[in-house]
Amino acid sequence: MPTEAQTRPAARPLTGQRVVVTGGSGFIGGHVVARLCELGASVLSVDRRPAKPFRCHPAGDHDVTVLEGDLREQPTVDAAVPEGTRAIVHLAAQTQVLRSIEDPQGSFDNNVVVTAGLLERARLVAASAFVFASTNAVVGAGTTGTIHEGAPLAPLTPYGATKAAGEMNISCYAASYGVRGVSLRFTNVYGPGMSEKDSIVPRLMRVAGSGGAFNIYGDGKQVRDYVNVADVVDAVVLAITNEDMSGPVVIGSGSSVSVLDLVELVEEVLGATLDVRNVPAKAGEMPAVIVDNSRARSFGWEPRVTLDKGLAEVAAEWGRRVGAAG
């Protein structure tokens, strides 16, 4: 059977073109780096963490330069984005909502200041595209019903505010300096390689493996949209290569499920019953995330991995990981 990557739509090649990926050692970053290499790009991956082996590379047939450093420091920014850079894919960020509430200044420094520094560097080296990992949390309470790109910005948390600030800076650099910016507003991204993440899917997998309890915040009826990392990578590549694509673009499956429904799907995939417990709801949490992905579809993007298929893939990888550890 063909793998998910082998069934992906053909993309315009990036042979020999320099693409910088911040957060390249992370969950989404590792997948992005792998796909860019498959398309022939010369990739520079920058992260504060030591690099791990990148997935999906044909042996000996990839070109990745790895830079370990802090993008809050100008020498790291200069080294990460050399002359001749075609595009910057900015994935590095402080992404934990609760941490942003506890440390708003740290989130501002890591998210707003770093994004501003990278945009200025993109201007100086005449990069043609700046792809930004944003979130639908930028709208927060700014809309009711289905979330779309035209909803007013009204974030509920410092995290959402830092991403909204990033989007505004990108808009400024596009209008004033011609740096084409695309703010990809991801929903909940899941998929293989997320064992170190603290989002809901890996937490459910950990509970299944340990036999512990899974905490449901509130009544569990809050709904979320889940998008597979393979579909996210498609969106990133499209944002780099499609020169008509700019501004905010919602990247989600377009089909939301409740936390209770997600738990049931995971139980079906695993063939097990999980121990779930209700705890008080978290501050700043949106009651419903239902997105309209029609703008992304207008550029030729579409989600291809269904939730049940994607969860089965995660469960299979998790089982192999647990088996190897044992």
C-alpha cells in the first residue's frame, strides 16, 4: 500500500532553493523539513533544541543544514537567514496557552519579538515568502459560529495575542516592503511524531499506555477541529510556491468533534476503554472551534487524511514506540 506521503498531490519542485525552517526539530517542523528535502530544497533548520534525525529522507539524498541557537539573539537570526534565502517557514514559538497566561512577557519575547526580527531579516535578504504558523486563537471571542479569515481579531489569551501581533507585522511587511506573507491559522495538528507533545491526542495515547486517568476539562462537549500533519505540510509547501497566496489562511479539516467524541474515536482505534474524569474548565478556552477552510481550498489545498485514519496511524506508531521501549 502507498504511504500517505506517496499519495500527496504533486508540488512544484524547489530544487536548490534555500528555505529556512524555524523550529525544524519540532513535531511539525520535522515533517516540513522532510517534505522540502523531497522537493529538492536546500533546507536550513534552526532550533534551540538539539536536532533529531529528520524523518522520510531518502538515505544520502537530502541537503539540511542544522543551526542550534536562540532566535531572540541577532547573531542567530543573521546566521539562520543568509543571503539567497528563498523562503522562511516560521514554526518556532512558545505555544502553550497556560504558560502564556503565567508568563506573558516570555511569550511576547519568544513569539512577537522573534517574528519581528525574522521579518526584518527577510526584508534585508529579499526573501520572497514568509510562512507563519498562526492559530485560530487570534479571533477568540471575535466571532460566533464558523471561524473564517474575516473574523475580527479578539484573542482571549496572551498566546493568541502574540500570534495576532505576528499576523499584523506580516501584513505590514507585505504592504511596506513586498515580503509576501502567509499566516496559516492551524487548528489542532496531530499525526505521527508527536510523542513529546502535550496536546490532547498524545495525552490520550499516554493514558492508554499507562492505564492512568484522562482529565476532561469542563463537560467535554467543547468542539475542536483536528487537522493531520500531512495536510499541514501540504499547506506550508503551497504557501511557499503559490505566489498568489497571502494573508491569513485557515488550515483545518472543516469538521469539528467534541472532546467526548474524540475520546470515543480513540477508544475505537485502540480497542480499549479509557478512564476519563471531569475537572474544572481552563481559563481562556474557546467553547467551540468550527472553521471554514474555503479560502485554503480556493488555492488548491484540501484536507486528505480523515480523523479515524489519522488516529489509527498515530496509534500504530505509538504501539511500535511502546513495544521498542519495552
